Amino acid sequence: MPAYHLDQPISTVKPITVAAPGRDLDLQVKVTAPLSGRDLPVIVFSHGNAWSMDGYGPLVDRWAAAGFVVVQPTHLDSRRHGIGWEDPRFATIWRVRIADLHAVLDGLDDILRRAGEVATRADRGRVAVVGHSWGAQTAGALLGARVLDADGTPGEDYAHAAVAAGALITVTGTGETLTPFAAEHLPFMRPDYSTMTAPTLVVAGGKDQSQLSTRGPDWFTDAYRLAPAPKSLLTIAEGEHTLGGLAGEMVAETSDEDPGRVALVADAIAAYLRDALGLDASGWAAFETTAAGRDEGWDVTGK
């Protein structure tokens, strides 16, 4: 379905250390980009719990081949840092994650310059944020979502002016149905989507049953249901939490391995962002109008 070529060569530069005052460990990022093309839009991608800038190759490589510059930070919860639930630093990692994305966006010029000649080909006026799982809630904060405290009061506004659109993959639902473990250890999983006004694609799996919520797979559609328009929802009927293996092939977290499903997610997000960033509406229009998707186990709705 994509109207762009997916066979063009890409390159990766890593690690690039980003200025992040007050952070216990260096903030490092990886930049992946096509070797050709100009005015390339930028995706800043936030990984799921325990991953790093070295994960999500099936997504990132496909986005780069589709003409995006992708910047991936490694958050503090990466397993390479060894900060587990019991570590006193874990309670504030959700805030550090958000600060990481702000640091990347605020330092984007320097990051791209250090990544090589891609700095002359990137369009800093067309920037999107994307995240998976915990990374989706992190990205959502930059799109305008907030976190409710125990009394239901919305917390700080972390929206970033440079972000024009985004995509949230298997993003946290509202906090009323958290399991006791999640309520105790993950109190930040109480998002308020009523203020998430930026154009956003929400991606959910029809068989994604979270161990952190007592609700079913529809929990992962709250960001679409509760946020104001414009929003779109891609639902993949047979998808579980990794939607076929987003983070990589043959990884332990993947219980529904399907490379075709991963390609669908990557292509849908690329098409949506190209439309939302004002580049090309035809690809996303095809996703919205095709009847083939429903026959193949996926559907798109919008508001």
C-alpha cells in the first residue's frame, strides 16, 4: 500500500550523547536516515520498557526507507542500566523519559549535525513523536496528554511546540482499572487524554490483554476515544502487545510474531504522519478507504 519506495539504502549513526542536565546517566541516541532525499521529516521514537535505542529495527528501518529521519533515545529504564522496580529512581523515570524527549527536540540541530550530512537534508519544521507501550505514554505527554494524581487532578503540561503530530502504539489506558501491582508501582499510568489536541494515530491490538489492567484490549483505545479530534485509530484484530514483533525478530516479548503485521504498523504510521505533516495525503487516504483491511483483519476509524 505505501506509495513510496522501501528499498532505498539507509544509514545509522550511534551513539550520540545529548546534553541532559541532572540525569544520572548520559542520554544517548541513535539516528537512522535514508542516504538520499531532501526535506526529510523527523520522527523522535520512545521505546517500551527495558528496551533501548538499539531496538525496534523492523519499525525504524522501514520508516527511514520511507523517507524519515528517526532519532531514538535510550531511556533510564533500559535493561542495560539495571534500574528495576525496587530501585528508588524508578518512581521518577516516567518524568525523566519525558525530559529525554524534550532534550532530544531542544538539541535536534546538534544531534543531526553530529549524525553527518543528514543535517542538511532534514526538515526541522516537520517533527513527530512516536512511542510503543510505556514509550507511547511518554510520547503522548509531548502531544498534550497529562497524568492525573491520586485525587484526579491533571499534572504538568509537557507538550512541546516543535511536535506537529504523533502515533501511539499500544498506549496506556485510563487508570481506573489498574491492577493492585500497577496502582502501587506505576502510579503515573493515569493518563488524561482530554488535553491531547495534536493530530495522533492510535494503534491497538484486538488481542492485547494487559497484565496491568483488569479491562480487556479496548483499554488500549482510550487515547483515541477520550482525546479531542483530530484522531485516528488503527485496530489490528489478531495483534497482541508487540503487534507481531515491533521491537525485533525472535525476541522474548513477542508472542504473536508476524513480520507482515509489523510492516502494516510501520506503513500505516508513515502514511499517517506524511499526511499529518502536510507532505502527502494519498497514502493515508488509501488506508482510510480500503475495504481490504477489514478482510485482512485490520480497520481504521477516525474523528
